Amino acid sequence: MALRTPATTSQSRWNRSTAIAAWLLVASVSVAGADDEKFNYDEARAPAYTLPDPLKMQDGRPVIAAAAWRDERRGELLRLFETHVYGQRPPTSQALRAQVLETASAVHDKATRKRIQLSFSDSSETYPGFTITLFVPRGTKGPVPAFIGMHLFDSKAAEPVPGQHLAELESENLPGDRLMEVILERGYAIATLDANEFCPDDKQKFRDGVLSHLYPGRKGPPAAEEPGAIATWAWALSRTLDYLSEDSDVDARRVAVIGHSRMGKTALWAGAEDPRFALVISNNSGCGGAALSRRDFGETVARITRVFPHWFCGNFSKYAHHEDQLPIDQHELVALIAPRPVYIASAQDDGWADPRGAFLSALGADPVYRLLGEKGLQTADFPAVGITIGQTIGYHIRVGKHALTDYDWMKYLDFADRWLRRSDSKTSAPGN
């Protein structure tokens, strides 16, 4: 049975202050030249919709056993997202070469900082990839779990800070500028990549990096099923995991992929495609990320594919103003991460990224987690601001604006402690 819009009683739980703050956001939203385009921030104007059922095959057969999900439905959903949203994964036949450029003490001697250059080669050439900046906590025994992502911190800073301080919660004694130290003290390594090194975030120049080698001679925006920037960035995160599998300082079986905004979209797609990521975290990822496309709330498919056509495959733009014709929606992207833990977060003043739509994606993925023996989200009620919900699926909405903050990080560290400190692992070979 197809999943439908939650009942009005659930909608009544929407916090009134959230709706007011979302309306105030309209004045600050850039519509990139579409002055006549209107964006919806009113829950009462969100359209009725029917979500595709993640537990129903395209031919109508129900998925009632975990084996059917692993052997059939999961692969079918991956292909649908490749075809209609992100594009095919770039080829992985290239040989990976790693060179450690620097090893140094950092963060007041609490970490060892490594800079690693990854390059690729095939039968005809060797070409550069990107640099990984990795901080590993000192004084730990054995390989440690890690967070990896794009643009998590300034890789050139002597004392980098991987999240903004949430000034609205000053009284909660958040770490602020000490955030990197806290992550290290909690026993985690953390690595960042600069997306612009290998796939510039520019609709005119996105092919200037690694795509010029992977798809020589191609020009213009991505073709129908050709990978856009998100698929290319996700591919690089998987290549980073390839490297970490050979780095004795990091336990590659306990790596969380994390991202904010467009990189939150990337983290979700990387986690969906690559089951080696043990945990997936998406912060304020909005349209094309955790938020449902059918909601028509905040940023839309029409707007995002016009302003950022290089992010997605060419086919995604066909669904501008026709989101109901998409054969998938973003709750099924979250479901592709199952049974591994996933955490989705929103901000109260970030109506552009549709907090409720992100929550509904988590809710829509819950049946898949339960089929696979996990507790999932465990509630159908949108939480109050500042309340964390869920088990294998985590969710919170906090005060403040569109940002990755120290408050968010403290929630993610607690979630990682729950799952990455366990003796068992949710990661597996492809197909799970």
C-alpha cells in the first residue's frame, strides 16, 4: 500500500513559531533571477500527495521479506535514483595511488594531522584526484572510528573548527571553538575534502576536474543519466574510504559520512551507494537531499535544477513542476541506507530546506528498517524543537538557521557513540 500524507492530527503538531520563522525566511531567499517564481512556506498550502511505497516492486509485487529487499528491491531503487536524480556512478576501474604529503602535530598536540594526496591512473595516464586532510586523536589504542565529509573545516587553518557555534544556546555550554578538540577527545578521527579540487561547484566549470578524465570530450550539463557533481563528490568519498581501509590509524569499518546542505545531499547518496559507510549523517540537506520532492515546500525541483543543473543528472529537471511523476522520492533514498544507522537534522529558521519534509522522509523509510529488524524512527509525531528522536533513524530540529553547528555535532557524537562503539557492525557487502 502506498504511503500517504500523514493525517491532519499529526500536522497540527507543527510548531507555530517554526511556521512564522519560515515565512520570515522568504525575504532572504535568493531566487536566482526568477522574480516571478513563488515558494511555499505555508503548511496549509502543501499539496496532498501519495508517496511511492519503498516496499513495493515496480511491477507491483510486495516486498515482505528481508531477502527480497536485499536481492531485488534495493538494487531496483538504486537504479531509479541513478536514472532520475543523481546519475550513474563514475567508473571505478582506475588504480588509486596515495601519497602522504605531511604528518604533523596539531590541535594543541591532541591530534596528528595528515595530508594525503590521492591520484588515479588507468591504462593511458595518471591524473590528480584530491587531497584528504585527516586529524587522528593522539593517545588512543588501535584504529579509531572516523567522520569524513566535504568542506567540514578549513583544511589550511592551524586550529580548524568543523562547526559554527550556536549562539542562541549560549547557556548550554556548547564547545564553540573547542569543537575539534571535543571530537578528538571523544576518540574520533575526522577528515575533510575540498570538492572544488576535483569537481568544481560551478555549472560552467564542474567538468574541469576529474570528470575531464573520466568522461573525456564531454561538454555542457550532465546528460540524461550522466553523473552530476553530487554523484562525483559521493564517488570521491568512497575513494577516500578506499584509502582509509589501508590506513592503520583508522578503523574503516566504523566510518561515518557526514555533510551539510549540498554536501548533506552528497552524504546521503554516498551512504546509499556504498554500504561500507557504517553511519550516515545529513544536516539541513533540503531538496534533492532528505526533504521530500513532492512536498512543494521551500526549494523545489524546478528551482534547484535551474540554478544548479550540474548537481544532478539531466533527467531530474524533467520533473520540475511534475514531482508527482517521479517514480521515487527521498524517503526511499533514506531507506537505501538501511539497516545502517542514519541521522537527519533540520533547523527551525531553515524553511528553504523544509524541516518537516526531511522528517517525513525519515518516517517514510521506517518500514524498511523495521522489515530488516531495526527500530527505525519509532514515532510518527514531528518532534518539538530541541528534542532528539529515533533509534536507528535519528532526527532533530534545533533553533537557528541553515548551518552545521556545535549543537548538531554534539548530537551526532552521541549517535555515533551508540552505533560505532558497538561490537557488531551494520556494514556489509553490496546488496544489503
